[in-house]
Amino acid sequence: MKLSLRQIEIFLNVVKLGHLTQVAKSIGVGQSAVSMSIKELENTLGHSLFDRINKKLILNEHGRTFHKEVEPLYKRLEDIEHEFQNVENKGTVRIGASTTIVDYLMPSIICQYINQYPDVKIQLKEGNTKHIASMIKEGELDMAFVENSVKDSMIVSQDIGSDELIVVTANSKYRTGTYSISQLMQERWVLREEGSSTRETFLEYIKGQEDDINIFLELGHTESIKSILRNGKTFTCISQLAVEEELANGTLYQVILDDFKCHRAFNVIYHREKFHSDLFEKFVEFSTSIIGQKVSCNTCSDKVIR
């Protein structure tokens, strides 16, 4: 085979960055070496792969076809190399988790896991569900734990439990009694940012009324929302897991709503072409078991799906 992995690596970097100078800097070689590699690749394939538009290299028709075929193969090789450097019970696991899970479930999982397997290192990345799914697709994470399934042909989603969303406030007026969601529409609401599963699940649940809700603030983190709630007469829809302590000590109150049963699934996700090493399988099993136990305690009407 005349193609080399180095040529493919440089090709993929050029696709990503678009400028030879940036590629040369990013991989630590001269610009002439990058240019030569691309020229040799095009000579080997017998086709030009890029159009040069506004001083930037843009994939042409042949380039797009080649990129579509070669990118998943290269990522697969990277994945295999990474996995075979890690033996069972020793190595590095790259984990992603959406905000609710990373704050209220992952600390317990990681502490218990490293106590049991001290030679395993864990790299944890946080983001909303949309961002984490993107990292899975790019091969930057081995697996991730998110709210709701991810609808993408390249990602496998496995349902591991159910999370209950509730409406909460610090306004003592709503400490007792039962209300309808429509009665609260014009109150001041603070919600998570777009791309957040908490936000999307809630707005989908009140579909038909979502244009009526008075959203005065959007924030990127659950703890920030809780701080706002404690300092004003505002409302939010939030995971019950996130406010257990506040509900127990009376700093926040759950608003009891007529016929409000808003749930979402917790999912473990990974790339469809992900190599399943022993280390991968063991961490998935360990984590899903603990999440299942925790979710079972907090959403007693729901059964964890194995």
C-alpha cells in the first residue's frame, strides 16, 4: 500500500484547519513538508483533493469522498492503539458526563472505582448533552453518561435508568397547595441553556405552552440556577437529584403540580465503531450499576432498564 498513516494524519489536519501554516505548527513540521505530503497523496490517488479558495484549502468532490472513507478508519486505528496501551485494570478511561450526572452521580462512581482499581486513571469531561455527544463522535471520549438518548447513527445509546424533573422555588407561597403548570407561566423562570437536556425535556413536556413561559434568565450550570433561586422569587424545572439537600433543609420547595410527571432517561453512549476493551466493558458495567441503584432510590415509580 502506497498510502501512509502520516499522509492521512496530515490530510485530516488540513481538512480541519484549512491552512498549511496552521497544520505545520500544530504537528510540529515545516510548511513545505505538509505541502509535499498532500502533493504525494494526491499523486498516489491520481486526483486533486482540495480547491484553493481565498487562501484556504477546501475539499473538492474527490476530497470529500476520500475524507468520508478514510476518517473513520484513521479514528478506528487511533482507538485501537489507545486501547491496546491499556491492559485490564490498568490504563486510562476517557469519560464524558452531562451536567446533572457529573455533579450528582459521577463523584461517587469515580471514588468507588479508583478505590477498587487504583491503577486506572480517569479523565472526566463535562458539558451539556449536545456537546458531550459531539465529543463522542469526534473520538475524544471512550464513553459518556447523558440525559436522554442521542439520535445519531454513529452513536449507540443504552438506557440505564430514569430521572425525575420537578419544579422548585424558594417562594414560600408555593410551599403548600397544588397548582397547575399554566398558573406558573408568568412567574419568572430561570432555565438551563439551549442544548441542555433538562431544558429540552421540560419544554417538550409543556409543548403548546412553551411560548407562554416567562424565561428571564438562562444559565449554563445547575448550581448557578440554584443560587439564583435562593435569592429571588423565581422558578425552575430541575432534576430531583440536584436539589435533594435543599428540599431537605427547606431552602427550596417543590411545587406540587396537577398531573405533572416529567421524566427522562439516563443513557450511556459510545461511538458505534468503538473498540470494547476489557477496561471499557468493566467501567460501563460498574458505572451503570451504581447509577441504577441511585436512580432507583430517587425515582421509585420507575424501573431501571438493563
